[in-house]
Amino acid sequence: MSRAYNFSPGPATLPEPVLRQAQATMLEFGDCGASILEISHRGPDFIAVAQQAEADLRTLLSIPDDYAVVFAAGGATTVQALLPLNFAAPGQACDYVVSGHWGKTAIRQAAHCVDARTAASSEAGGFRDVPARADWQLSPDAAYVHLTANETIHGVEWRDAHLSEAVEAGNAPLVADFSSSIASEPLDIAKFGAIYAGAQKNLGPVGISVLIVRRDLLERSGQPRAPIFDYAAQARAESMLNTPPSWNWYVLGLTVKWMLDEGGVAEFARRNARKAALLYAAIDGSGGYYRNEVAPGARSRMNVPFFLHDPALDRTFLDEAKQAGLVALKGHRVLGGMRASLYNAMPEAGVQALVDFMREFQQAHG
Ligand code: PMP
């Protein structure tokens, strides 16, 4: 089988030119006489790769100069665990606004060392919307307010008016998990104290994450932690306190460069809007054969969970989709059903192929 359209939530589809370039440099990188996997992270060849990746990411996301970028080994969950250690005092209140599974994960990572409070949650409604701003219970003394910009499993995204209200919410800095929507559209980073993302959706390979943090927050003393978990020290050391995941950093850099070459986040915003509109229209226009249960104003452009009217058909749907060259559509076990992830590297032709398949499946099995 040749490469399919891969709707995986992450690790996710990568741009083919990125994979080809990574493949080409696997044996020999430049004139190093060695693979990029085999060279020192402290040598000039890798330092150039690392610095270029940061410079390109700064350009792509218009990161203001008063924000540091930390490239860290591990995933978004690791960042979730390090946020309270770095930015909150022991036992201090931290407010979490929860719109899905990953917001709850963030609380679990923090609860052992701070007073991690659920300031608002849409769980009672099955995480089918973001919690209304009017219902948030913010703590006066919170170290930060945390939200998940896009809930990858529940398909709930902070958009438009919801997002504008959220960023104006309180006095405490807003920290947001952008793991599954970073670089999907323009974003005013200056509205946030920090944003972070595991790379394995829109930024490249798993194994590395990115934290973009306003520099004054790095001056907070936080709480006792090992030096390796100190973001201020990592920022000072240009994310090289120890051996960084150099291959992942390299492929992240290739992916960021590809996004710039394709036209940057404004162009991806247009493509992503068209892709999401196409798929939601197919679901909504199916007469109930397929359904998405998320409130229209909070529907994710990146991850679209949907259900067949008859779950007994799920297995057949997945099997026939695979035969049609459409893979990784199985929903997360928390929700069941299907989920299509439409990250930047998913071409519009892939979404068109999916909606065509869905229509044919409905005709065949209606
Ligand atoms: N936050 C979000 C929004 C996610 O989608 C994920 C993973 N899918 C995580 C956090 C956890 O990321 P990781 O597996 O990289 O720790």
C-alpha cells in the first residue's frame, strides 16, 4: 500500500517533503560525514539546526521578543507537570478551565504540589462546549489560569468570541495548551503568559515539546525542583542543559520551514477552515447518518469526532475506509465512534476523499 491519508490524532501525518528531506539526511548530514543522528548537539552543525528552528518558529508564530522559547524533551504532559513547579509557589492556587480530557490531565499533573482548582468545567454536559465565561470561578490569588485551546479527543476548541473572552478573563497570566492547534491560524501570543505544545501534531515528530513563555514569568521562583526541570535555566542554556532530542528538533525545524514555505499560518488558517467546513457539512448533511455533538461555536477545526447512527457499523466503516486509503479514523476510547484529525499537513484532497467515502458508505450501508 502506498501512503494513505492519515487522520491520526498524533503522532500525526507529516508533510511528505519533510519526510523525504529527513530520509535524505539520515545517512549523511551536510558535509558532516555522519548522520544528523550521530553528531554532537554542541557542534556547529547541530547548533545551526537548533537556532534556525527557533528563528523560523519565531517568524511563523510572530513570537514577541519578550517571550522565550524552550524546546524540551518529552510531551505536553511533561510540560503540564512542570508548569506549577516553575510558575506557582508551593500550595498556591492555580485555576484550570476544563473543556475536555486534556484539561483534566493538566490538573492531575499539578494537584500534588499546588492547589489546582477547577475554575470551570463543561464535563457535566459531556464536554460538548467550552465553559461559559460567566460561569468561571477565578481565584483572586491564582498563579495562572490554564485552559486547553483545542481538546484533541472531544473536538472542542476555543474560538472567536469564546477565545477573546478567555484571554481577557483575569489578572493571572493565561497559560494555554496548544498541542493540537498551534500554528493552525494566526494567534496573538502577547495575550498569553505562556503557550505550549507537544510537537507531534502540527509541529513535527513526537519526543519534543515547545514552551513559549513571557520572560518575566521565568523570574518566578516557583518551588523546589531539580535543575533539569527549571525552565529559566533551560532558557538560559538555549534548551541544552543536557542532550536534547536532536533528531526530533531537526524534524520539527523542517516542518516549521515547510509551513513558512507554504505561506505561513494565515494560509493554513484558510486551508484549515475549508477542510473543517467540508467535513462538518458532510456530517450535518447526512440526515443523521453521521453526527457530531459539539456546540457549533466550539467545534474544533483540527479534530472532528463523529458517530455513525449505528455503532454496529463502526468496524465495517474503519475496514472499508482503510481499503479506500483512509487510515486512523477510530475515535479515542474515551468517546468511541470516529475521529478525523485535520492538522496542517492533511491536504484538502484528503478531506475530500474522506467525505466522498462517507457518502458512498452511507449509500452502500444506509
Ligand atoms: N494536551 C493535548 C491537547 C493533547 O492532545 C495531548 C496528546 N494527545 C496531550 C496534552 C498529552 O501530550 P503528550 O502525549 O505529548 O504528553
